[in-house]
Amino acid sequence: MTERLKALSDAGVSIWLDDLSRERIETGNLAQLVTERHVVGVTTNPTIFASALAKGEKYEKQVAELKASGADVDATVFAITTTDVRDACDILRPVYDATDGFDGRVSIEVEPGLARDTDGTVEMAERLWNEIDRPNLLIKIPATREGLPAIAASIAKGISVNVTLIFSLERYRGVMDAYLYGLEQAAAEGRDLSKIHSVASFFVSRVDAEVDGRLPQDSPLRGKAALANAWLAYAAYEEVFGSDRAKELLAKGAHPQRPLWASTGVKDPAYSDTLYVTELVVRGTVNTMPEKTLEAFADHGEVTGDTVTGRAAEAQQVIDDLEAQGISYDEVVEKLEDEGLQKFDDSWAELLETVRAELDKA
């Protein structure tokens, strides 16, 4: 079953797991996925933490200790989440060392309530970076307009960043620009650029979910928008990191900001459950998948070579055809960003509520 995942890995796609819990850490499940399933990274978000905490008895002891020390809800959430991520970083450290910092990465998100607060985001990113204190950490910052200067400022400070919630091509270009600007600032301050890493999480399945809902059931455009968007994003990546500006930084030891395909679990059961993996195979990218998608690919996924490079014209045609049907690309991606932020806000509220209940119980 691991042959298909090995083929994916050999094709240059880094397989990251879109899930983390103390259960996975303490039972050895995460370590097992690394050794047996070619998993070389982990991503978390408020939804994942809320789910882990709601189901996990493994947190009771730490919650009790925190309560005894007088910690409030916010301090407890901070302690619990940073503990899990630090422990996951330690499990993935051998991968980090073996790949010279390329993989073996674990991501933790700044509080969703800071998504529209540039200074608050930078402050929180620094706090998380210092608290977890592991070189293979990535701080997740959402790609809001206010997030862009926070990304640049964090990179300039030498903090490695996973830019999350990217839906639009215009915003993605802004993200790459913020990364390059941050590197330029870091270089000006004499920082070692080779130590700074970043990925840009381009969300996939939610685009189809939104667009398909606006199309007739028999439309040939159903299930096409998400991949078209991702293929155009990759073309933009090739253009930006092939530019003189980027080459100058790469010559100083900087790394490209790798495209990361996020939200790759299929929402529509009519589509292949490996669609957003099979059709996004290209060297130098990351695919972060829920375990269900990981196992589906291990069972029956196909690697047929590079399925991304050179598909920009085909992809643009899909976007143009959608516009001709009255479906505005700009409206769709803006709605998805707003919904994504709201979803994480709701999950954070759920996480705080769960922790509050645990503290009361302790």
C-alpha cells in the first residue's frame, strides 16, 4: 500500500498530514505514518485542534496542572497547542535533518481573530516561534490583505511561515511578493536566508464546492474550477520564482516558497477521492491531506507523471468559460476567503469552549 505514496513522493510531492492530536503523538501513530506512509510534514488549524480536544482524554492531566497553576482559558489553549506542535516537531526532526530543512515541518496557526490585525499577527507569530522553539516549525498566517505585511515582517525576522487560506491568484501574487520582500529585509539585516522557509497554502476543493453549486447539474464545467485555479497558481509561481528578483535571493541561499495544495479532500462523492492529489503532481510542491485522502491514495492513487506544468492555457479557458456563464471568479474567491476566516473563528470559539469545560471539570 505504500508503493503509491512512494511514487508520489518520488515524483517530488511532499506528503504532509492535515491533522494532529496528542493521541497520534503518544500512541506512536504519527511516527508510524512517517516511517510507513511517507508523511514528511504535519499541518494544524483551529478546526483540527478543536476536534482533537473534543475527542481526546489525553489532555486531562495537562489541563488539571494548568488549572492548578491558575491558567485561564487562553493560556491553557496556548499551552496545549504549543505542546502538541513542539512534540510533533521532535518526531519529525529526523526528516528535517535528512532533507536539510526542506521537510519535517509542523505548522501552527496564529489566532484567527488576528486575521485583520497586522501588528497583532506579527506579535503572535513571534510568540509562537519563541515558545515552541524548534527550527522545523512553520507559523501559519492567513493571506488576508492585513496578513501580507505580517508575512513580510515575520520572514524578515527569520520566522518560517506557512501562508494559509489562499484562494485567489491576485492574492497569491501578493503572498509571493511579501515573501520576497521579507527575504530582502532579512538579507539587509544580515540574516542567513538558507534558514528561512515558507510554503503558500493554496486551497483547492472549496473552489469546486462553491462553483459547482452555481452550475447546472449537467454542466461540463463541474469539478473543473479548483484544478484550473491551482494550475494557474503554479504558472504564477514559475513566473515569479523565475524572475531576476527571485534569482538574486536564491543565489544568496534563499529557498523558493513552495506551493502547498491544501483542502485536498474531495467534497463531492461523485468525484474520485484522489482527484486533488492525482491532478496536482509536480516536483517541488506539497500536498497536505486528511488521513482519509492519504489512505485512499495509498490504496488506489495513480501517479502518471507531472499533471500540472504547461496547463495554464487550458486552465484559463475554464475560468473564461465560467465567466461566460455569469460566474465571477473574483466574487467566488472573495466569498471563500471570508467563509474560511469565519470557519476558523467558529472553530476557535469551539476550542475555547471545550477548554473552558475541561477546566471546569478539572
